[in-house]
Amino acid sequence: MKAVILARVSTSMQSDNGLSLQEQLETSTEFCRNNGMEVIADFVEVGSGAAKHRPVLDEALALCKKHKASLVVKSLSRLSRRVALISNLMEQDVEFIVVELG
């Protein structure tokens, strides 16, 4: 199975509670390795998870669709703060995996 990792922080200064970009990438990469997933790319986004315009997320999703890969995020809050976006993703052709949920 192929994977695309997305790490997001709201501000470039965010590093508390295990949410630093580096920690998110390391945790997600380890999860993929432990579950036999091939990481084909990782994306880093700095911006609000509630924003409606998210070009980095759009690019990651396009790559997932192109390669039939799963989008991997450390926690659901790193994917989005908008329930509508998450529910919309659930109905699309892109599977997403939340590391903290397994």
C-alpha cells in the first residue's frame, strides 16, 4: 500500500504537545514502516486547519488519487478542524489514515 504523509501546524512556532512538524513526520513515517506502507511523498503545511483554501492539502490529495495512495496524518486535528472537509474526504476516492486512531 502506498502512503502520502501530511504534517500541519497552525503557526511556524507550534511545537507543543507532540505537534511539531518533525514529530508528526517521524511518527507517521514509523507508522507506515510498521504497517508495510510505502511512503511516496510527505507534505508540510503551515496554516489553519479551518481554512477553506489549502493548496498543500489539495496537492497531497491529488497525489493520493494519482497513485491510489492513502493520506496519513498523525491526528485528526492535523488533517482539518472542519467537520465538513473531513466528511467530504470520507466520500471521495481517497482513504485517509489517522495514526493515533490506528
